[in-house]
Amino acid sequence: MQTPDAPEQPPTGNDEGRDRHRVHWLYRRDNRPKLWLLQFVILALALVPEFFVHHHPHFDGSGFTLDGTFGFYAWYGFLACAGMVAAAKVLGIFLKREDTYYDE
């Protein structure tokens, strides 16, 4: 049992019987394969409309038809999101403050 002043411990992922009701369902080891499967199903469902939609490339007249390729919006969205996360990490290097910044 933790005292009120003690910091809360992060989940360890080891939920074999003890305090199973206290571990969030996303942190349970037996749910990890299910979450990966769910992620891949959602990614596959994002590509299903590609079979039914006829794409009209924006720059078709100039010969640049990358935006008309299969799954363009799925991989472009993924790369844009990954790029934003990477940019935020780099920006965090320059904007971070010490832990005692507001204590002074």
C-alpha cells in the first residue's frame, strides 16, 4: 500500500494475478497482441477504399502522378504524422526547461 505522499508507480506490465484490477487494460501483457492485430486491421481497412475509388492526379498534365498511386493518402498521412512527431522532438530539445523552472 502506498502512502499519500509516495509517487505513483508506473505500470510494469506484469499482471500475473496480483492487482489485476489496478492495471489498465492497455498495459496488460495479454492484450498487446490483440492491440497490434487491431492496429493492422485498421490500417488494412484504410486501404480498402483504394480499390473502389478512381484517383485523378493533381499534376497529371506535367507527368507527376505520384498522388494517383495506390495508397498514396495512407502513406503520405503516415509520413506527415511521423515527420511532425520528429519535428516536435527536435523542437523539444530547444524549448525544454529545467525541472525547477517554476520553483524559482
